[in-house]
Amino acid sequence: MKTHVIVLCTLALAACGGGGSGDDSGLPTPTTPTGPTTPEPPQERDSEIHRGAWLLGNNANLEWYANPQIDLPRHGRDGLHVERPQGGAAIPRLNFSPFLRDRLEPGWRFDNNALARLDVASLWLWQLANQAYLQWTRHLNYDPGSLAVQVGDLGSLTCHGRGLACYDPDSNAVILSEDWIAENYASFVRSLETEDIDAFLDVRAELFWVLTHEAGHQFGYMNPGGTTDGCGADNKCHAPYGSGSVIGYDTQVGGSSRYHVTEEDIRHVPNATWKGDDVDYYTVLRQGESSSIDSWGIWIDHRFAVDGQTAPGRPSGGNLSIVDEIAGSGWVHGKPSENVALRTTATWSGVDNFLGVDLDPNFLGALLRADANLRYTFGARPNLNLRVNNFEAHYALDGVASWHDHSFSDWGDFRYNMDCTSGGCSGDSAAAKWYPSDAGDPSGWVGGVVSDQDNDYVGSFVAKKD
């Protein structure tokens, strides 16, 4: 749905699925008003939070990596209150040497299968780089911005045969040596062709360990009790032997190293503070226009945890585990009305009055905004119909985060029917409550939540009575 992307559905990489269609019924036909109503006055009650259901998505799409720290708008933009956790926004920029593709796949220009293998490998490496860098950036107290990762030798950017990869402080670039990349690429292709899950996981673990190790150098790791091996005289840029650190050299002397960054590692990185929680919490909200609605918006949780260690004497062969998930939910905080007696058709409308989060693999974690409009139909079974359309999504493209049109031929114009009582309305994927206006109309506002599992998005809305 939404766009065509490459998702690697082989071995045990990811579960692949798609969304479905929403309720495509039309808006109810307006009814003739039966006369003025005399609703009961709203009862005083404390503020409460009307919560939507939580939906969860996995960071498993090779062409898209979700990082709300990068993709969400800055606080104050477009009237949005954005609460971020500690951490820095960094985008690893992978640059492939011009002749690397010819070396990896001779004749790829004339072979669609070879081109497809190259594309999948490069996207997979890009995703691993994002996860490796996030191990460090979620603890930073600043935004590093774009960070260079040179894949294959390019001019002066070379490791000069010194190992699998290296860090060049003059250009602030991590360099992945061409011979090592070629060797891993061949193992990667063989593992896919033979469906050898163990071989695939071995390549994945080695690439991830090396990327995490070199990223630590890029963020200035220095350890007074560490070693100068490979760093230069008096430059203790590696953890001491026996520490098991991801940024140590234990694997070179028959020991094991962790795949994950620890509190001790972060202690030796400038302008960084260890954050022990595996979940980063984000909140995006708007303030209510009526005194009965304090605020409304979405919660986004990013759970990221890496565990495991390498086999002795190797940067792979161990038990690497990566948990990388985005979850979201909509909510409205306010004082809803009680005992609302609507006996005529009524409508509520707004522009950009829906806030949500996309949980489809194609745009996982992207902030959504849209128009939410509602129509109430009185009858033996009172009904509230919600229409959400004109979607936009906020995410980073080419390093710049901004709003993008987010309506597609099979996604983006949704209608939800809800059955109503005097206390509010509910349906399969949406629910709403009445909120009084400052003028005293107990149904002057409608606020509600959407939790659409078929179309992989959640959110909340607030609309004013027309």
C-alpha cells in the first residue's frame, strides 16, 4: 500500500504484510431537523484522557528506516508541541565508490538480477548503519547531523590494508574497506541463494559490529584506561583488553566483544549521557481551543535494544539480537460532556485537525496530519460518521524533514461509522466523545481517537460544531 518498496521477505528477516481497505461507505444522507433540542447541561467532571488502542510496527523495511528523532518536526512548528527524549539526530550517509558495483557484480548494467542483488545489499547495509549509529546517538546531547560512511576505497579515503574498516579523523568519515565489503557481499548473496540462515546472520553480525565500532570513533570515543592499538601514539581510542567492549580489540586476541554499547562506553564519549531505558518516548500535541479540551495528540514509542556478543576471536558468529519497533496511540485530554441528547443532524469540521502516526512498513513512524469532518444522524440507532482525508506526512527526505502529500490511490480517504449514546460514539476503528463549547453547548466539540489496524495508522482528532 501507499508506494512500492523493496522489502526482503526471505530467511528470517522480517514478517511482510500489507494493509487493507477502510470503511468505504458514503456519508449518511442529511435528515430533516425535527425541531430545536433542549439538551441537559453538562455535568462537572475532572479531566480525563480518552486513549486509543496501541498499534505496533517493526523496523523491517529495507528502503525505510524509522527514527522519530529525525523525522518529527521541531517543537513549535505549525502550532505543534513536540516532546522529544534525550538524544541526537544523525543520518549516516553511505557513499559507494564508483567502481565497487562493477567489482561486486560485473555486467550489472545489463543484468536485472545482478542489479536487484546490489540494490537489496545496499539498502540492507543502510539499515544496519542506521541501527548501529542509533546505539550511540540516542545518548548524545547534541545533533551530529549528516555523517559520512565511505563504502569502498575512494582516493585518500582508504584504510591502506589496515583492517576491515577504519575512521579518518581528517574527513570525519568511516571507511569500509573494499576487499572486506566484497568478501561480505559474496557471502550475503550466497546465503540468500542457498537460504542459509546461519551464514546470513553471520554476515549481518559482522557488518553490524564493525559499523557500531567505527561509529564510536566518529563520536570521539577516548578512554584514558584504554589502548593505543591502531590509534596512534598517546591516542587511546580503544577500550582496554578484557573489557569486552564493542569498541575494543578483544576479538583480535581470541576474546569476545559485545555487539551493544554500554554505559561504560558512553562515559568515554564527549557530550553524551547514558540513557538506560530501551524505549524512547515522543509526544506530539495541540492545545484545545475550548476550555473543555486541554490537549490532544499522539504518543510514539520507539523500542530499541541490542544484545549479545561475538564468538571468541571473531567479530561475528555470536548471538546478536536487535529489537527495533515503533508503536503509536492517539488520545484526547479534556472534560467530556455527559447525557448529551442530540435529536437533529449536526456536523463538525476542521482543517489539519487530525494528528496521527503511520505504522505501515513503508512510512513507519511518520507523523500524520489530515482533515477530520463528522456528521451525526438522529434515529432509532443514532450514528456518527467520521471522514479523515487530505493526509500529509512529516519525515526526512534527503536529510530535510518536512511535510509531504500522503494520499494514495488505495489509501488516504477513510470513513468510519460509530453508534452513539448520550455519552459518546464508538465503532470498530474509531471512538468519539462530546465536549462542551465555551458558550455552553454540550456537543459544541467532538474529540476522538482512531486505531485503524487494517490501514496501519492511529491518531486523534478534535472538530468544532458547524
